[in-house]
Amino acid sequence: MNVTVEDSCIACGACESICEAVFTVSDKAEVNAANVEANADGVKEAAEACPVGAIVVE
């Protein structure tokens, strides 16, 4: 699974609150790729919750 965050990210923190093992938010959400596979359900939930659709899961 490949996860990226597009530049449209507004750093709202929703993804981090849902899946803090993978997402860290400062100016823009960042992905901890090492934790993606172990937290696949949380990643998908965070992507669905993103208010601007900035999280891309492939």
C-alpha cells in the first residue's frame, strides 16, 4: 500500500487523530511509511475522513 499526502492538505489533524502511528501533522500531514501496512484500516479511515481528500491510498 502506498500512501501520499497532496499539497491540498490543510493540516487539520484529522488523520493524525485517527491514525497517529502513520500520520504526523505540522505544516502538512506527513506519512510514516514504515507503519502503513500494520495500520492499513486506520490509514483508509483517515483518508475517508480527510475534509479535502488530500490523502491518496494506492
